[in-house]
Amino acid sequence: MKNSFGIYIHWPYCAAKCPYCDFNSHVKRELSEAGYLASIRRELGYYAALSPQRSVTSIFFGGGTPSLMQPETAGRILDIIAGLWPVEPDAEITLEANPSSVEADSFAGFRAAGINRVSLGVQSLHDEQLQFLGRLHNAAEARAAIAIANANFDRVSFDLIYARPGQTPDDWRAELTEAVSLAAGHLSLYQLTIEPGTAFYRLHEAGKLRVPGDDAAAALYELTQELCNAAGLPAYEISNHARPGEEARHNLLYWRYGEYAGIGPGAHGRLILPEGRLALSTEPDPAKWAALVNQQGNGLIHRDRLSDQEQAEEMLMMGLRISNGLDLSRLTAITGYRIEAEALEMLEGDGLIQHSPGAGIVKATRTGQLVLNRLIETLAGRLQRAEHALT
């Protein structure tokens, strides 16, 4: 929809820092909830002046653990947004939550505040694995949280992490079979990755933590696709599975290279303004972010105009993640770049992509998804200005 965009609101606090997590999250609260709300209000006002005459199609409260905020705070933020932009009647409004922070009364409060979709960070349905992952909830609390969410919201998703140390296909088959039986319509299934700066990274570097190798991880990925397809939850993105109509519309906005404002400490955004498509990001430290907002009306530390090539590379990175693939004509229309025909023919011959010249769509095959980062790097290296690609 033209002149529409999404809004991401970052809540930076968690009850504990998980050892695998490299997100901008903090345990110690140096900023009060009232101070956070005041700064969010001011930053939203800045973006309203920056991007007027837009309509909001989705709002996403991410973190951190935004279910730790008071439902009234979420409601006030939604009221502020509605006072600054038109909000589409069917706008998707998502809240991330952890099972340890879920109570029936709080979820009823969030629903009353305007939240209509919840994403639960379950991560595992086994107690010993939850302890390994540093989670504060147990498996029984996870199952209860899913039930409470389903009773309060029409749309519910939850996350699991697989390819954990020592995990066998039989282990994952049993756990995922239970997960799909609990799923209302959406599952996010992520392979455990070792991210720099995390506790798991330090253990991995010291040789004290081993994750499954490429072949074992690929087998678990194939099993994931098999079980989810059989359950009517096909992958619409490399790590996300949904029944038709239950896809996360806010996340699809990212993957389809739409526009969104990132509000709060450490938030990122992409907006098209008179000077071009901008990459925007804010100060990650909550107290410093609030001080910046107080000084200049926003917490921005980066406001970079993306070159045409940078946009093309981003479109590749996002578009090849989704099952619908990348529209090559849109790639050229937005960026002025196209992919060399020889590269498409080569990769299709290798079984890594599907390319229909008539439809103008390129998709990663199942084999291509297993080496997606390398596939994207290869295609990014074969980008050409459209006028040169025809010679």
C-alpha cells in the first residue's frame, strides 16, 4: 500500500540476559517506565514530522521483553501513534513476551490496550534445555503461557531454538511434534547460532560448547520442513512457518523491503525521504538514548543515505529469505540494478535457485536455503547497473 509503513517500538529490558542473545537488552533498569514513555512520545513526534501523510499497517513491540512493561504503557504508546498517523483498521499489533512474564490478567490488559498478536519466546519444551538456554521459565510454564495467549489473542506465535548441542533428529522430532500440536497458526524455528559478544560465544571459543556440524544441522532443518509441511505450517520465510493468512505481516514488511520507523534505544528503521532511502538507527544505551531524545527530539546516532547498490544488496538479503522470492523487476525499479543472467543460469543449474524469466521471480531452493548466506554473497557479486546488463 502506497504511503504506508510499520512502526517498531523497542523495549530494552529483560529479567535476565540469555547466553545466546546478542539483541540490545539490559537487565538493570536505569530508565523509569515513565521516563521511557516520555522519550518514546517525543521520538514518535519527531518521526511524525519526518514522515507525514503515512498510514500505519503494523506495530511491533520488540525487545528485550516488552511484556514486562505495564499494559497501560503499551496502550498509551498506541494512543500516541494513533494521534500522529492514521492506523489501518486491520493493523497488526504484536507484542513479544516471555513465558516467565505471562499472567492471564496482564494478557487481558494488553489485549484491552490494543495488542492483537503475541509472539512468545518459548525456545524449548524441555526443562533441561531451558536451563541450558538460560531461560527463567520451565516447560510447564511455557505450555501454560501458550494456553493463556490462545485464550486472549486471535493470533499467537511462539519461538523454538533447535540444533542445540547433542540434539538428535529423534529428539527434535518429538519436541517439534508437540510444538505443532500447540501452535495456533504460526511458529518461528531458529537454529542455534553462536553470536559474537555472547556468553555462548566465549564458551564456544574456549572449546566448551559445540553445536551440530553443517550436515547434522541440515538434517534437522530438513526434518523441520517435513514436519511443518505435514502439519499445514509451511515455511513462508526460512525460519518462520504459518498457516495461510497467519504470516507475520510486520516481519513481511522487512523482507519485502518496505518502510518502517524504529523507535526506542537501539532501534533501526528504513524510510524513503526526499534525499533517498535512509538507514536510521538510535543510541542503544537506554539512558543515553533518553538523554539524546531530550536534547534533540530523537535518539538517532546514524542517518545514512543508502546507495543504489546497498539497496540492491539489502533487497537480495531480504527477498531470498521468503518463499515468494525476489521480484527482479522491482529490484531494478527501486535500485537500478539487476542480476547478471549468466549468474542466474549458473545457480539454477546448480539447483540453488528457481528462476522463471517470464514471471521475473528468483527463489532459493531447499538446497539454496541451506547455504543462503553464500548464495546471497554470490548474487550480490553479480549485480550490474541495468543499462550495462543488457550489453
